[in-house]
Amino acid sequence: MIDLHDADANVNAFALRLGRWRACFSWAHPSQWPPYWWVWAGGVLAILAVLLGNAVIMSQFRRAALADARSETARLAGVEAGATDRALHRVDLAVSELVARLTPAAAGSEAAAGDAARRLVTPAALAEQLFAMPQLAALDVIGADGSVLVSSGPTITAPAAWRPGIAALRDHPKLEQFIGALPAGGEETSGASIYWMRRVNTADGAFAGVVVATLRAAYFENLFAAAGLGGDGAVSLRRDDGTLLAQSPPASAAAPALLAAIAARQPLQHYPLTVSVGMTEAAALAGWREEAVVLGGATIARVIVIGLITALLRRHLIAREQVAAARSKIEAETQARVALEQAVARSEQAVREHQLTEAALRESEQRFRDVVEVAADVIWETGPDHRFLSFSGGSAGELRRRLAIEVEYMVGKTRWELAGGDPNTDDKWRAHKAELDAHRPLRQFRYSALSPSGQPVYYSVNGRPIFDPAGAFLGYRGVGTNETEIVEARSRAERAETLLRDAVESISEGFVIYDREDRLALCNSAFLALYPSNRTVLVPGTRFEDIIREGLERGLYADAVGCEEEWFAKRLESHRNPQGAFEARHSNGRWLLICERPMRNGGIAGLRIDISAMKAAQAALRDSEERLNRAQRLAKMGCDTRDLRTGRMEWSDETFRIFGLARQTFVPSMDQLLALLHPDDRALLLKADAEIDRGVCPAPFEFRVIRPDNTIRHVARECELLCDDAGAPIMVAGTMRDVTDLRASQARQSELERQLQHSQKMKALGTLAGGIAHDLNNTLVPILSLSKMVAERMPEGSVDREDIEMISFASERARDLLQQILMFSRNQVSVKEAVDLASLTRKALQMLRVTVPAAVRLVEEIDAVPDILGDAAQLQRVIVNLVTNSIQAIGKQPGTVTVTVAAATPGEIAPERSAVVLSVADTGCGMDATTVERIFEPFYTTKRVGQGTGLGLSVVHGIVTDHGGRIEVNSKRRKGTVFKILLPVTAGAPASSEPTATPAHDDGIEAVISA
């Protein structure tokens, strides 16, 4: 039953409160404003700010949703237009092919054209086209009179919907195609099918009929339905004039309104059609509405929270103000001591109100503090026996997700029962229970529980004891935080760190890591073993530069001795900006290969490899190679190898020197080697290479090499063929020995032997000629003397005197001949002095020019040359004899005699001496090899009897020999002759010298003859 008295009392109390509330909100004067009105004002402003912010956000979301819908419709229109265009294009190809086949046959009468069309196109052929294209319903050939000539199936005789298209194609010759719809029921909505017409012309361009392709509108409706717009959108295919051909969902009265909201149109690329995609605004904003509901609910929750906080804050402030006012009243009444009983009563009343207010305040503060402190994964409360009483907040979801346990199962159980622990046997849980029994707060008590799947779940628990006003223990209230991910991450990190340390320690080389502040992070024992003197500073946290400084002070780095600061700066730079591996030498003789790389966290990882053994091996190898190169250089013998499998060749340094090449710029190979050989000797190398290919080691052979400076060297080649275990050749190793000097010495020896024979022969001839000349000279003396005496006694002009004078003249010529023979056979005394060969040659040629025939041209090519030590008269005789012989060799034919005086090439006569060249070249008849071999023999001549003595070139040879020079002759039949005389230049030759006796025949001087 309802107590009416209580109900009336409640109504009166409510009315009284309402009146007080209205009185509080009398805004006539600020003094009448309610207390702490600014708290309400702040709350209202906060609520308005939240509402305004959410409204702005929702407006932006709405605009974004509409923009996305428009973009999606435009994209979908493009996709559908492309698909439609491809479907129509296949039909267009089939129709165009039929038109192309029928056009040549469309001639003559309409009946003839129809018969021709029936012969060319059969219903079976048209039906086969239908089978290949699902969008095609029928193919028909229509004559000029509108009759169906050929059809792929049941024909429609001149349907009314076809007539506009046939009429348009017939009346407009330039119109090639027409697209229309066959409506279902005759309404202007989506048709049951779409027809496509193409005009068929005769040869003269007259209308001969049409080819009609009937397309299934359902095909395109299904194609459009795949867009997934549902009932909130539509995709349609229309002609450019707006005629609807197909639409999905099927067209209805609501379609125009539906497409008016958000629509996009995309014309087809090849046809006068347009694909339209429409979507209602409600469909576009469906997602936005869901977001609005969620955001609106969140906004309402925020508004409620702000209202509650505002009310609680105002209530707290009012309570504090009331307490302050009560205290003020008590102090005033105590001081006045007036109306003690009334004051006591008011004081008691004030105290009670104050207690109630403070209790409410404490409860509010306690509730707020509890909410803040227990805001975690699990919020729990336990009773005095430490059994769970309740779970609040999202605890149920957390426990169900992590442990697969319902809250009801956990209520009434202790924490150690759920975790599978026993306080009686487990020290951890015994200590935890002791803490709980002592009613001390819990701080980060961590424990784990197993889920039904066997996976451990880790929790950290915070809690505080709860007491009633009388101080009785009520239990605990607290929170639990799921630390499973943190524990697992820490465990993974510990395992990774352990694995890293094991991996680093297992590296046989020294490994070190410096952090981003360039401090030592870790290193392995192999690294410490490389720096035994630096172990005191090789501890984590030591800076890199301090480690280097310590090594410098201990003299560890051999490369830094004498330039410590410069070396220290370069080492820091290479460490902070590593460019690759480098080698370092320690003072104890150890070599290290240092590799450093920057890490992504800013640190540097380094590797130290002890390469002392390798450096020692390299030094030994270099010494061995140097000894080998020295031996090869002294022997002028190089070596080489060639891998027959890869073709790679390796040459020694001496081999490069023999060929005049540099290892840095030349890569040896068979093609390169073949290019270096003399063209006449390349066949030898090719032959040897062919024998190697057959598995035969070639015999030693010799070839010539043309160096880059065009000098020719003779090389002797010997090789050895290396085979594998199966006997197949795999490598060729050989030697190349420079035998140029040997061949030159052999040629020199042969020439000296020839010259010795020639000299001995000349000496014998000279001895014979000297004896004959001595006897003849004794005979000619009385003849010449008596003939001159007799001639002087005879009268002038008499015949006898002329005969006697002829005897004297002949005797004088015989005397001159004897003088030449004596000069050839005896040791003549000559006076040698500094001679300017260029000037002497000009004077001799000037004297000879008066005797040169008109057909012979005498050419001078005379350069300034150093003076030589010689007899000017004898040298002039050499020039006269050679030029005279050249003029006689030319004879009466036109020709040229070229006389050249120039400095010889350095080393041409001897490596340590310079020389002057006198050359006489003619264009005369020349000589054969046999003649050239004998031209310097005494009394040898090729002239007719009475035209020469055969002693001219012998005398020339003797004079040149006497001056320490040599003669080179190069002559060919009918191509002329070149005499080249090389005379040595003597530095600081005196202007004159005492006469010296020089043998006419010096075995050390040579005449080089070339035929």
C-alpha cells in the first residue's frame, strides 16, 4: 500500500526545493545570483564547446562522405563505360564484318541482292556468332524493303521499333550506324533488348539494307548490377539524346529522383552512348550516420561527465563555504557569550551539518580517488578473508579475453587459488598473504596465471586496505595491470641479448661495438686479446678517443711514432666516417685489418682481424718474387702461364719488360700477344697454339716482337704442357728469353769474320801491288826523266817532240797510278786536324759542278755538323770519287745525285760516341749483290777497258778506315745506289796535330754492304 501522508510530504518537500531553486535563479541583481554561478557557467561553456566541436567534426565528415561518394560514382562510371565499350565493340566487329561481306554482293535488283545475301550469310553462321557473344541475342539481315533476309533465329518481321533506325539509315547516306531499344510494353523505360543497325550500301553508295544486332538488355543490367549499388543507386546506359537503353536496377518512377542526388556520367570512347551512375544521398551518408550515432553517444557521455563534475565541484565549494560560515558563527557566539543555550544549539546544529558535509565530501573525494587509482585492466575488491567479492569496469572482458574465465567463477576465491599457488609451501605466496594479513597496501605485486591454453598471463597488482569508520578491516580494493606483453618483450630482449653476446663471443676475430656517443658498448674476448696492454680501459662506457689516447701513451701504434697528434686526428676521422677496411701495425710487430661500419642507431660496429701471419707470408712472397724477378732480369728470361680452360694468361715482370709494356695498362691474352708479334712470325705462334689444342707440347721456337716504340726484339720461346689426372691439358707454362743481343752479337761476329777475310785478302793484294808498284816505279823513273830531257832538246812543234811529250804524259799517268797503288799498299803518313765536313763537301761539289753533265741534277742536303778529326785532302778525294762514280752510274740518262751531310742518330756508330753521316745517293743503274760484295777489292771494276783502274773505291775504303769510320752500301739493279759513310766526332779535337802513321787496313773497321 502507498502511504498518502508520505507521498504528500515528498511532494511538499519537492515544491519547497523547487521554490528555493527558482529563488536562487532570480537574475534581477548580481547579489541574487546563486552561489558559485561561475562553476555552472564554466560547465555550460565546456558543454557548448564539446557540442560545437562535434558539430564541426560531423559537418566535415559529411562533406568528406559526399566527396567520396562523388569520386566513387565517377570511378564506377569510368569502369562501367569501359566494360560496356568492350562489349559493344565485339558486337560492332561482328556487324562490321557482315556489312563488309554483304556490300560487294549488294548490286542489281532488290531480289538479286537478297539472294546474294542469303548465299553469303547463313543462319548457322549467324547463330555461331551468338554462341561466342553472350550479350548478343540475335543477328538479322534486313533488305532495303524492310524484309528479313537472313536471321540467326526466330525473326521479328519489321517491328515498329526498328522503323526509325531503318528510315534514318536509308534517308541519311552518311549515317553508318543506329542504336535503339525494343521496349517491353511500349513504355519509355528500360527496354527488353537493344538493337544495333549498320547500313549496307551498294557499289554506287545506294541503300541496300541493314544488319541488325539485337543485344540483351539483361546482359548490361547484370553487368551494372555487379557494381553493388543495390537499391540506393542505379547504373544506366543511354543514348546521347537521353534515350534509356538499359538500367540496373530496372527503371521505375523513382529513378529520376534517385539519380538527381549524386550522379556521374561517362561517355563511351567509340560510340554515341553514355553510362550514368547515380546514388542517393542517404546511401552516400550511411556510413556517416553510423559515425554520427557513435560520436553523438560519446558527446552525450562527455556532457553527462562534465555536468556531474560541475555539480560535484559546486557542491564541494558550497560545503566548504558553509563550514567556514559555521565556524565564523561559533567564534562570534563564543566571543559574545550571549544566549549561550541558543548558541550551543546552533553550534550543535552547525556541527551536525558540518559533519554531514564533511562525510559527503570525504565520500566524494574517496570515490574520485578510488576511480583514479584503480583505472587499470582489472578493478577488484576482496573481503576480510582475501577472497574476491566483485570486479568492476572492464574487468570481466579482460579476464574472459586473457584467462578465458568468467567473473562468477573467480568470486569467492583467493588470488593464490586462481594462480595455482599455496601459501603453506610457496614462499612467494606466503609473503604475499602475510602482507595482506598485516593490512599493508599492495604495490606492484607480480604473479602469473595459466590460461586454459597453457599460456602464462602476467599481472601486476596494486591495492589498498579498506576500513569502516570504526577502524574495522573490510578487505582490499585495487587494480590489476596485464603485463604479459611487457614480460614477454623483456624475455625476448634478454634472450636476444644473450644470443647476441654468445654470437659475438663465438667470433674468432676481435669484435667491438661503440654506441651513438662513441663509447664502448661491448667487445669479445678475442678483441681483448689483441690489446693486452689496453685492458684497463677496455670496459663498457669508455670513450673511443680515450682508448686511442691510452694506446698512444703506451706506444702501441707503430705508425703513430713521431706524428702522434696527426695520426690521432686521422684515426678519429676514419673511425667517425668509415670508408672501408684498412691495415694497422702495432709496435709488437702485429698487423691488424680494421673494418668499421656505422649502424642504424648511430653507433659503430668494428672487426679486428689479426693478419700478422698473412703479412709475414706476403713479405716472404714479395722477397721470393723479387729474387725471381731479379734472376729473370739478369737472365733476360721471363715466364708466363695460360689456363686452357679460361684463357687467362699471367706474365712475370720480366716478360712485360721484354715486350716493352706496363702491367698497369696491359692485360695479356692470346689476341694481344698475336698483335705484338711481327706479321711474318705470327704463323709460328698459331702453329704452336694448334699443337697445344691437340695436346702436343710444341718444340722451342723463336719469333720477333714489335714493341710500342717500334723497336724489334728477338724472343726465344720454350713451353711445357700441364695435364690433369685424366691426361687432359689444363695449363701451358713457358719461358720467353730475349735473345736480341745474342743474335746481334752473332751477326756482328759473322760480319767481323767476313771483314777479316776481306782484310786479309786486301792485305795480300796490297803486298803484291806494293811490290809491283815498287818495281814499276824504278822502271818509270829513267823513262820519265830521259823523256823530259829529250823533249826539251827537240824543237817546238816537231812531230818527234810531240811523241816524246806523249811518252812523258803516259809516264806521269803511270806514276800517279803507282802513287795510288802505294797509298793502298803502304802505311801512309797523314796530317789530321779539325775539319768542317759540311764546308768541305760544299767546296768539293762546287768544283765538280763544271764537269757534271746537263742531264744529271746534283742536289745538296747539307746541315751544320760538328767538326771531325781528319785529313781534308783525303776526305775531299772520298767525296770526289763517290760523286764521280754516281755520275758515271747514271750515264747519259737523266738522273739525280743527292749528297747529304747530317748528324748521325745517337749510338749509330758506337753507344758512347756521336758521328757525322756523309751520304751519296744516285738514281743510276745500280748493282747486283755479287758486284756489291766486290766493289772495294783493288783493281775490280765493271767499266770498259781504259775507263777505270778499279782502285777508286778501294782508296775510299782505306781513307774511311783510316778515319775510324765505316761505309754502308745499299744498291739494287735499276733503282740506284746509296753510299753512307759514318765518321766519328771527337770532342775537343785540336786544330792541328802531328802526322800519324795509320795502317791502310784496320781490321776493326767494317763496311756494311746491302744488295
